[in-house]
Amino acid sequence: MLKRVLLSSIFFAAAVVAEQPPLRVVSLNLCTDQLLIALAEPEQIAAVSLLADEPMMSNYVAKAKTYPAVGNNAEQIIAYSPDLILASNYTDAILSAWLNKFGYRLVALPLVNTLDEVPFRIEEIATLLQRPDEGRRLIDDYNYRMAQIEQSLPPLKVIVVAANLYVAGAGTIPDQLLTRMGLVNVASTKITNGWAYITLEQLIAWQPDYIILQKDSVNRASRAEQVFDHNALTVLLQDSQRINVPARYWICGGPEIAQAGELIQRQIQQSYTRNKIREK
């Protein structure tokens, strides 16, 4: 059955004219979902990934729900007769090989690892969709918002913590964002590359001015996040020194990073100003 459907679809794939914008785009990855929904004409989108409507991970839940969702199933994907498939370099290698073998246009994009890569990724997808004006508008908006938060805060000590005390170290997207804003990621001196688990004692020993909690569940419902309510942290930091940032703002390294920065900037400025007034 799968072979017959695949063979019959070759003719469709071969008939796509390169100069025409893609008309049936399927996304297999959360991060490509986001930019596809942000940039494409709604009619261009044939299907998105299963994660596209997950509230804790997606920034386009309502829009994503209006499209079919597909997993890593070749038969399911080709049923939409895609003329462009957006994937990542982590997409199942066997699935990618099948789709390529039968002539489907699959573009596997690497993860975004730096703030400066964001505009280029937007441009890449806008070019694939033949939507250059929409790409330029999104890039301009991202660049403008990032410029507004650059070096906007004093060098306060900050730590980004996810469930199970998983902490953002040097080189991570959160680390780059904090540095650009003028803050000091105190974990970066100990965790020199990527994310790492730490103990509650380590976190307290670093004496941060603020903790940025990466919110991965609704109302901290998971047991892995209950450590954030430990009495030791309550003594160390007031509620105003804890900032909840949804994981969806920077999980994909997309333009929503600016939203994370704006949230952090706003809450620290409000808290810092109140504390300064009290000191006087």
C-alpha cells in the first residue's frame, strides 16, 4: 500500500514547477511549524507537526489547530501530496531517506544556536515559501525589539532554571539573551557549554539576584518543578525576584526570543525600581 501511494505521488512531485511558490507545505518539526505559520499564506499549509498545538511549546496554538497534524509516518505525510516538506536535521533519518528517494522536496534545517542566526532562519523559510515581504517584516520586527532590550539592565546576577534544576550555561540561547541585555548569567562560569543539572545547594550558593524559571507545565504541576517552591528558595528570593518565562519563547531559537527578553526586562525594571525606592 505504502509503495503504491509513494509511486503514484512521484508524478505530482515531479510536476511541481520550481518558479511557483509551494502550495502544499508539510512541517515535521515544532520549530519549522512556528515560522511556517508566521510566514505562509494559510492556504499554503497542508499539515503541521503533532507538537504545533501544544500550549507549553507552541506560540501558535489556535492557528495550529486549524491544520491537520502529522507524525513521522511516510504514508500519512504523502497523503497530503506535499510540494515542500520542512524538517530538521533531527528528523528521523529513515523517513527523510524515503521521502528523498521518491522525489519529495524535503528541506532539513539545523537548529538555531545563536541570536544572530534568527533573521537568517526567517529569511530561509520566507525564501522557500516565496514570501520575501513577510520575511522582511518579521526580521525587522525582531531586530527592532532586540535593539530595545540591548544593554537595558544593570549587571544583576541571574540564573535560568528549568525542571529538575536544569540550568542554562554558557553559549545557550538564554545565556546569550541575558548577556545582550546587560545581565550576568552566573551559571556560565561553572557550566561552560550548554545546559546542566545542579543541586539546590549550588543554586543557593550562587546567590542570584533573580531566578528565571523556564515554565514547562501549567501551574508548576509537574513534580520536577516543585523544587521551585522549596523553603530555601523562598528565603533567598522574594516573589518579585522570580520570573516565569514560558519555554515556548526560546525553545526554538525563533523571533519569540524577543518576547522573552521583553518579559524579563519589564519584570526586572519594575522590581529593581521598587527595591531602590525602599532602600531610600
